[in-house]
Amino acid sequence: MNLKEQEYVCALAENGTITAAAKELFISQPALSIYINNLEKSLGVRLFERVGKQFILTYAGEQYVEKAKLILQLSHELDEKLKDITGNYSGRIRIFAPCYCLLRKGISRSGSDPL
């Protein structure tokens, strides 16, 4: 699952500067800056106020980060669950055993078997 948008915004919110966030994310500063600007344009709302080199969350940004952290946490939990399943650590076992009932001609009406 690709949650780059949420990861980028959360990293910038936590680090406060493009330089620190880009370093944490292993991307260039211009790439992160362009990404955040394009995201804000596509959302139609500013997530950050720029004060010098500092990026400070707006109210909309605070709401975005709150939900983005939940999304990232759920994604992590899902990844862990899938690893457990594919690693055979947990899951469901279904056992199917067909039942064959043999009717023998020699069974009397009383239910006793002459054999």
C-alpha cells in the first residue's frame, strides 16, 4: 500500500523543516517542497504555514496529520497481520474428511450386523 502522501506530511510536521524531513525520508529537499505545494493545491487548503524555514501546521494540517497517523498505524497493523499469515504464524486451518457410509445387504432391520 502506498501512503507516501501521509508519510511526507507527517514527517514534515514532526521535523518542522523541509531539510530535516527530506533527510528522514531519503528524498531531496526540492522534491519534498514541490510535493507538499502540489498536495496543498490539490486539496485546496494549506496544511502548513511557512515562517522562515519552519513549517507549522495550520488547523487543517493538524486534522490531516491526526487522521494520517491513524491511516499509517492501520497500514502497519495490516502489514504485520499479512506477514503473520504468509509466514504461517497464524491463520485458519480447514480440514475436510469425506464420510463414506457403506450400506451392506446383510444389515437386518434391527440394526445388528451379521458380520
